[in-house]
Amino acid sequence: MTDESTPTAKLLKVARADDQSGQIHGRQVDGRYLWFTVTTGEMPDKGDIILLYDNRWERAPQDLWPVHNRGIAIVRHITDDGNVVIEEGVALRQVGNPRDLPVSAGNTVELDDDGVVAIISETPIRSQHFDREPADIQKEFQVSTASNGPGFADFGGYPEVVERARKLIDTQMLRQDELRAIGARPVKGVLFTGPPGTGKTHLARIIAQESGADFYLVSGPTVVSKWVGDSEETLRRIFEAAAASAGGRAIIFFDEIDSIAERRSGDTHEASRRLVAQLLTLMDGFGQDGVNVVVIAATNRADALDPALTRPGRFDWEIEFGMPTLDDRYRILQVGTRQLRTFGEIPLEDLAQLTDGWSAAQLSSIWTEAALLAAAEGRNSITEEDAAQAYERAAARPRRQEIVEAAWVS
């Protein structure tokens, strides 16, 4: 209990202290302001926490002042009146600098209800800059290669492409010790080129499955960040995670690599330049310490890639996926029927003849349409009639590439 002789005190935070007039302006905990005059003795400083009695004041511990909104932000601008413009997420906000700290643009600062209370770092610190654990990278980029995943038997057609893939596994993934004993430099990168839908990504997964390697799938949007340096850091973490794979072998697959490694020119954005430079550095750096990692990249715009990336020592092999031949189309259709329940004989040879110029993805769409037709009629198997109608549906879809080419020629 408070004795009647104990003087009551008000808790204040000093907002302004005028040495000449002795006037002190302060804010109370409830937000109300008051002022008083010091006639003799020491003056409090701006930002001090004080206890104000009827005729005197005394300093109080800083932790007596309740803080409800403490946070971290990045300084973007200092206004003429000394206030600070901060970046919080994607928004800008102006706050005070009650302690007159020497803040400057780019500092990372701590805030409370009154404004800036401390400088944490001279440079920006963002959540993206904190190191992600290997488990985080694996969760985001590693794709499972379960024992029942696709194998070469599930890849129809393209016998020459499949043969190159088998050699890649045999010589580069499984016989690295022999290569090192010979003194040969292993292949670091393989470039898959060809039109969309020809099976580049599918074959990369099969190579990982057949070799027992961990498989990291990387596409442009998953690594590109608006924060300076974050994209390069993500790439570096992916390579580190691949090098530390428990099985001793890993494949990093860049899907549509042209989206992050286009040819550098005078008009190229600085962020793109840094990302390409980081990828070049990483490809030059790995493979020196016995790590069995192969980089596979797919593109349908090989001419758009930066020449420094395609020189020997980085992407040593280039495997071209053309449009499927008649025999390729037959084998692709044949592989598709293995995964389906069919009734009677399916006219694969006729379909292969009719689909000249179709990609593997377009051929696979026939079986999707056929399955929908059978399911709509309550049947659990696909018939010859379903396949014929499915072909007609798939053939009726707009062939956008052909339309564009025809318009350009005209």
C-alpha cells in the first residue's frame, strides 16, 4: 500500500529538453503530453525516462517504459526535418528519430513506439539473408526418386538420345573413380535442347532414377528474387546441398535455363548479370573435390544462352531432342498404353502415321482424352473407338506454333 506521505509520481518519456528556458516536454504512458520547467539543477536529456513529482524529477530505468510495437526496419531516406523513412515489407513509413541517432539510408534499425531506438547494422538485413538449412533447400528443390519411379523403359522413342543418357550414367555417374584414376576431367554439365514437349524433363528424372542420384529441380521463378544477392545465395545453397547428398550422387536440373542465363549484353539488367556470373562460378568450382554432381539443363532456345555457359568445361555435352520420327511416335504411343487398361487392339501404327509433327506431350494428350471418354460412359478400359475420337479431339486443338510461323511467312 502507498502511504499518504509518499509523493505520487508520473512516468514520462522526455520528447524535448530546452536548456535555455528549462522547459521539459514529455509524453505519459497513456499518450498525453505535459510540460514543466526546471529552475535549478540538472536537466534531463531527450529520450530519458523520468519520474516527475510535484516539485522535482529523477531518472528512472529505461525498462520501466512499456514498449508495445518494437520492430526491425530498413532506412530508405532521411527527411529535411530529421525524420526517417523506413521500409517495412513492401510499404514505406515515416517515423521519428527521438534520440538523434546518426542513421543513414541502408541502415537496419530497431523501432519502438517513438521511432528509431538503435542501429542494428550499417547494411540492410532481410529475412531472406538468413542462411537456409540444407533441409529447407531439400524440401523446396529436391524431387523424390522413389524405387518405383520411371526408368528407360518408360521413355518412348529417341534411341540415340537414350543411348547418350545411358553413357552419361555409366561413365560420369557410376565410374567417377576410374575417371579420376585415369586423370580425366568428368563431364560437369549436359544441355538438353529441342522443342517444348519432347521429353527433356522426363529424361532428366529417369537419369536420376536409374543412377540412384538425388534430383534437384530448379526453374527460373523458384530462384529469382527481388532482393539483391538473394538469387545468387539460393543457387549456392542448391549446389552445396547437392554436393552433400547422402547417396554420393546428385543431379541439378535447370528447366528452361534460358530464363535465368540469357546472353549478357549492354541492355541486360544487373541482377541477371550477377545471376549468370554466380552460375558460372559454381559450375567452375564444383567437381574438384570428388563430389559426384552433374548439372543438366533444358532449353528450347539454345541460341539465347550466354556463350560463356556453353563452352567446354561447363556444359560439355549437348543432347538434341528433335520432333519424333514415325518410329519414335509409335514407341511413345506404345509406352503410353502400358500404363492404361485397354480393351481390344489399339491402332498405334495408324495413330503414329496420323500424328506427323506432334511432340511427345501432344501424343500423350491422346490417352488423356481417351480416358475421359471411357470414364464418361462408366467404362474402366479404353477401346479402339475411344482412341480414334481422342485423336480427333487432340488434332482439333489450335497448333499455335504453326499459326505463328504461317503468319510470319505470309
